Amino acid sequence: MGGMQQPLAYLDHGFLEGEDARPLRILAEYLEPLSRFKAENIQDTVVFFGSARVHSRQHAEQALERLHRKFGDRPGAEEDVHLKRGLRAVEWSRYYEDARELARLLTEWTATLDAPHHRFVVTSGGGPGIMEAANRGAHEAGGKTVGLNIKLPFEQGPNRYISKGLHFEFHYFFMRKFWFAYLAKALVIFPGGFGTLDEMFEILTLMQTEKLQKQIQVILYGTEYWDQMLNLEPMVEWGAIGEKDVALLKRADSPRQAFELLQEHLTQHHLAPATPQEMRAPGIAKTRS
């Protein structure tokens, strides 16, 4: 009897999207990025974290101007709330511009390095805000830049500054976090919310528990913000963490200051001659299994 031919298992989308194939989907989110990073000759990254809600200065100023035109010189109480938010957005926009400038400085410096691979490539979560700013600064400097985006029902798509071939889409948060950590030689943490804190503490935990064999630098950018949001000293006093754990975090308040910290760290710890293992598999075997 005739009938429709059954597709090969690895071409059966109904199976691949079902519960039983979850291990295959997870493995795909490891192997597919691995293949592309190798093809793009990328050895390691510097990751920028921060709020998706920060806009460029131009965007924030234009939005505030529209509010002034809409509400006039004598806004009511409700309108005044909107104006205050608009003013805060303009103030908040300095972090967008600083992330953009820092990514540009870093990318221009890495272009001068004599290396067989692309080194310290600016990487973000691929979305708007600080993520867009980082990708934009690297793009404007003429370098490669990575976006590790996550598929969410209420989130926007990737920003337009990610390099061709380096836009990655993930379904699983933990696989996206894996790729943030796997190639990173440094993190720069701009002001942000729950997601930013989650990503930062994930890396700090791996560093504290020595699950990362490499030297990673973590820079908190924006003392004014982080001093209000993050005070780790009581954790030391209660004995929950040690003094040396607090020292895992460096601080910076200008693109130049952050760049100099990155340049010193990356030069000291990661510009030594590559080992044979690193030459065979750039960026791989950096975590303990």
C-alpha cells in the first residue's frame, strides 16, 4: 500500500519540537553557536550587561521635547509625572552614550592587536538599551560585535548593530548564559534591573566557587547608581561572603577609566602566548566540567 513517506527523525519537525527532543534542542544551542564562533574566528569576548530601558541621548531628548509640546508650560499632576520620567530618561541616557564610547575604545584597541583570532569582541544580549549601545560602539569602530538574543513573548527583536553572522537566538536562558560565560574575559555591568543582576551574580558565583579557570574582570559602571542598589558589606559582616569576594568587583565612572581597567587586565592575563589547546579550539575548555 502507498502512503506518505515518514521523514528521517532529524528532519521531523513535529518530533524535534516535542518534549522528547528537548535534549537535542539544548545540544543544538551549544553546537550551532560553537560552529559559528569558530567560523568567525572569534577567540574571546568582553560582555556588556545593562538595562534594556536606556535610550540614546538623542532619542531621550526628542521624547522629552515632545512631552513639553504636548503638556505646555503648566502641566497637571499626572502630566508632571510623565515629564519627570522624561527628564530621568535624559539623565539615564548618559549610560547609553558611555557604553557606546567604551565599546568603541575597546574595539579600536583590539584592532591594533597582532593576533590570529579576533580578540575581546564586544558582546551583548542583543536587544535595545545598553545592549544596543555596546553593539553600536563596536560597529562604529569597524569591529565585529556579538548579540546573544533570547526569544521571549513580550520582548523586542535584536538591535541593528550586531555583525552579520553573529546574531544568535536562544530559547533556553541557561544556554544563553553559558555562552556569555564561556568566551568572556571581562564583564562590564552598567545600571540595570533584575536581568542584569541575575547575569552578574551568575558569573560572580562561578568565580567565587572556582568553576572558571580563567581570569575574568568584572567592572561595575556607574558608582552613583550601584552605591544605591548594591551594598555587599553587610554580607561580609554576617559571614556570608569573604572580603576577597567583594574585591571581585572593580568600579568605573567614565569610558576612559573603564577602558584602562580592561586594557590592563586583558594585557596582563590574556595576551600571553596561546597554549596549544587554545590554538586548536579558540575559546573552548575554559570552564571546569
